[in-house]
Amino acid sequence: MEVLVINCGSSSLKFQLIDSDSEKVLAKGICERIGIKGSLITYQPTGGEKEVSNIDMPTHHEAIDAVIKALTNKETGVIDDMSEVKAVGHRVVHGGEYFSKATLVDDDVIKKIEECNYLAPLHNPANIIGIKACMNLMPDTPNVVVFDTAFHQTMPESAYLYAIPRKYYDENKIRRYGFHGTSHSFVSKRVAEIMNKPYDELKTIVCHLGNGASICAVDGGKSVDTSMGLTPLAGVIMGTRSGDIDPSIIEVIAKQDGLSIDQVINMLNKESGVAGLSEVSSDFRDITQAIEDGNAKAKSAFDAYIRQVVRFVGAYIAVMNGVDAIAFTAGVGENNKFVRAAVMEHLGYMGVKINHEANDSRGEEVMISTEDSKVKVFVVPTNEELAIARETVEIVNK
């Protein structure tokens, strides 16, 4: 079955066409600057050359149309006609408390996603636009939505409630939701396969460390705690996001600098994290180079980042009363050996032992702990598009 996976942003649309039987990517690409002058599509069939075309895309409707034309192009397309695509899987950021699993799209589902717009105002509206465009252009093809928040709906109330007046949860559903759920699910399942252990018997901590970062405790195949909260701003230090801070900092900065709440939140999202602390970059390759060059602020930012990751890992070991495996994934987790080694060095009390030779790798699936390490540590490249395709096929087949 050919599955088209769509990930819509406010002005972009990423796509992959996946053969679900072989789980191979047939083609992929991205539409950029949707609704902005100079819009373009980048398209690449697997094994073929990358093509970049300037196409006027005032809305996501035109972007989806451009994707269809690229996939069915007589010279470089990978299918003859869109009837070969049996389902479309959409990434949706926020499903609130409505959705604990992937769901076939209908009018009621769209309505519920729209009701969650206030929880993800930058993402959900764009996701809905992409869904409606696909439904309009491919009316006979089923659409499935896969939510970043769904995997974390198994968290107990003690993990997701904030200690604010209860009415804000009862009336406005203000609570911890968590994100990167598709990645945490995919990676934790893969760890069970690598270890040849039943998924529902393992205690795993997944460290999704990219420009956005979150850590998740997966106990018996269920998310029981995660570092991101109501929004993706919470948790560990990230590339440009602050992670957890004393909430009174917002008031202090607003008063001192004469800023609005919106301006302070923008600063916490886009000017903070590793970039703000180091005054160098949000990219760990730049941070690593700056440390080698003797930059003290870069070293300080790196140390603060590691400390926060270790703090959450340690907390989740306590929450689950132990851990069998730890997995690193996403851009930093998959590619930065220094980050992985620094985290692992703090876990010697758990019997974690580093295999430095194995850890000297980038973007490869590998066990980076020694054979006699009491807790096994892995690098597992995430594949959210494949995970979305798998869930889409499962729903459509039902």
C-alpha cells in the first residue's frame, strides 16, 4: 500500500510517499514559503536527482496540488496516478484529551482538532488546512491523523496535573500534554525489538534531543511521564527554547525591559536555550567547535544542557523504580557523541558503562553501552514519517 505522509506547517508542507509493504520511501520533498512570494517545491524520488521548482502556492491547496503533480510526473514521478495512493497520513501537533491514538478523519474529528487550536495556535490550524486540501483534491482517499500528544495520554493524573487552581484544568484543560509522541513511541518499540524483549515488560527512557528536545519515561509500552508540558516550551534546555524556568521570571523581565507577555514568550522560544546561554549558536556542532576553541560561555551552555538532561533521566528512573534501557534519538541524540558520553558518565551509579568505540558514530543504530552494562544504552534514529505511515495503514485496514 502506498501511503502519502503529510506534515503541514504554517507556511510549509513536508511530504513522503512510502510503500508500506516494504517500508521504503519512494519520494520525498517539501513545499516552502506557502502564501509568501517566492514559493517553491523541492522534490526527490529515491535514487533520483533533487528537483527545485518555483511554483505559485498562495495556499496549502496549491501546495498539495504541486505534490500530486510531482509524484505523477511522467518523467520523474514514482506513480502513474494518485489512485495508487491508498491513504494519507497527517501529523497533527495537538489532540488535547480527545485523541489517544491515530484516527480516521471525519467532520467530527476536524471539529475536535479545531477545538484544540488554542493549545497549538501556530500548528493545528495549518494541520487542518492540509487535511482539508487533501480531502478536496483526493476525495476518495481516506485521511488519517496521527497526534504528537496521543502517546502521552497514558500518563497518570499525578504526572499531568499542574498545581494551579483545579478549575483551569476542569474548564480549560490546562495540563501537561507532552510532544514528540510519535518519535517516543517509534524509538521505544524499536529498543524492545533490538533487545528481543517484550515491549510491555521494559522500562525505557527515550531522549529525543534535537533543536526541540523532550525526554519520556516509557513503562510497559506506555508513556508515564514526559518533559514537555502544555506547550513544547517546557522541559529540558533546547536549541533556542528555555525549557523549565521559574514562572516569575516572565514578570520580572517584562517589568524591567518594558516588554509584553507575548514579547517575553517569544524571547523564551526563539532567543533562549543553548543559543541564548552560549551567545554562539543553537547548533551543537558550533557549540562543540567553540568549546574546542576555548569559549567559556559555550562550555557553560553545554554543561547546563547536560545537567538538565541528566536531571530528567534521573527523575524518570525514580518514577519507574528502575530502567532497563536508555535511547538517544533526533538530531543531537543521533549525531553528537559528546552529548551522549557526558550524559552516560553521570549514570555510572546505575551501572551504565560506555563503549567509547561504538559511541564514536553518527546517525547509526547502535548500542553504545558495553555488553556488561546493567542498563543498555542505544542510539536509535527516529523515523516519524514511517511511524505515521504504519499507524495510518493500521487504521485504514480496520
